[in-house]
Amino acid sequence: MAGTLTRGLQILRVLVGKTEGAALSEIAEAVNLPKSAIHRILGELCQTGYVRQQDSLGNYMLTIRFVSMGIRHLAANGLVQLSKPQLSELADISGALVRLSLVDDDRLIFVSQFQGARTGLRYDPENGEAVGLSSSASGHAWLSQVSEEQALEILFKQGIGSKSEHGPNAPETVDELLSVLAETRKRGYGSVEDSFEIGTSAIAAPVFGMDGQVVAVVSIAGPSALLTTSKREELSKPLLDVTRQLSELDLHASMSAAV
């Protein structure tokens, strides 16, 4: 398995930069493998959508899907650096915890945070953890922007949490989740109270990439006693202002910051 993966990556490297693609014989020579082995691996790469053949006897080339993954990765990583001023200001405005999470395939990962609460009650989790999608405002914000089929596929992979695991308002059934996602989509941001964790509330909104897909989510979280329903509604405007600004970041600037 490891050998096949290595050979597949070697083939992808051969195809990088070849706008007209490369013939089977050229790839086999570059990788130093028999044509039969290269043909089999190329077939698998074509099936997964990372490589395509111009016609039945034509050259092989990378697809837009493969290229866009690299662009989105660079843009998203640049976003971590470029978003710092806006997220810090949002933390000051809200007096709560502001976090940025990045989309990583079928997961959301918290990658940076800014604490706006200086004294008293505060919510202070660690970075680097995967977001619980079914019960969190961040999960709802992301999954509300994909199809119901895709949202359920992602949720089933992670698992749907229960009220006993998270909080009394956590959705537990498919119908409840789809209803929450529909409300989130209509509202424009996710909003939860005692759902992800007892005693905490949060709102979250998506950040879109150049291709219109969600690349990140910004959230504001804190104790439910402070982030009341009216307070969450009040903070939704500055939150949406920030996510709109981040969605409008120039791609080249994002890529430069990521390098």
C-alpha cells in the first residue's frame, strides 16, 4: 500500500507544471516503472478525480480539483495570519473568546483564538482540537453551506453527539440536525446555547474562498450567562462583518502570507 502511494505521488509530481500533460511512456520513464504499473496507478488517480486523460490515447494531466486543493490550502493557511487583527478586535468588542477554525477535508480544526474576557467568567478551551460538528455553532455554520447529503455524510463520519455528551439543547436526530442547519442557513450564522457544552453559548459564521466554498469559520463563545440570546444577536453583526472581510481577502495576498 505504501509503495503504491509513493508511486502515485511520484506520478503527480511528474505532471505538475505540464499544461499539455504527459504521455504514458514519458511518465513511466520519469518514475522508472513499467508502463503496466503506471497505467494501473493512473487509472486509480483518474477514478478519484485528480488526473484526467485528454482522450483514450492522449496525455495525462492534473485536474482542476488537484490544483484547487493546493490553492485552497495556501489561502487557508495565509488566512490564519491575515485574520489576526480582525479577530483580535472582535474579541475586544465581544468580551468573549473568538476562534478561527479551518476546514480540513471532512473536519473543522480550531487553529487560533483570541480571548476578550479579561476578568470574571470566561471560556478558555485549547487550540488544535477538532470541532464537534453536530452540536457546535461552528459545525452548523459550515454544514449549513453544503448540501444536506454532504452534511449528513460528514456528520455520520464523525458521529452525532447526544445531550448527555454535550448539553440539553444538542440535536440528536437527523431531523433535528437538518432543522438546525436550515435555521442557520436562513439566519446566516450558527447560534447555540447549552448545546456544545453545558453552560456555554456561541455564534459562528463561515468564511468563503475564491471558489465559493467554505474554507474557515469564525466563532464567538463564552458562558451562557454572558452570551444571552440578545447578546448573541447583537454580536452577529460584527461577526458577519469580519467573516465578510476575510472572505474578500485577495487570494494572492493570502498565498504570500502562507509561504
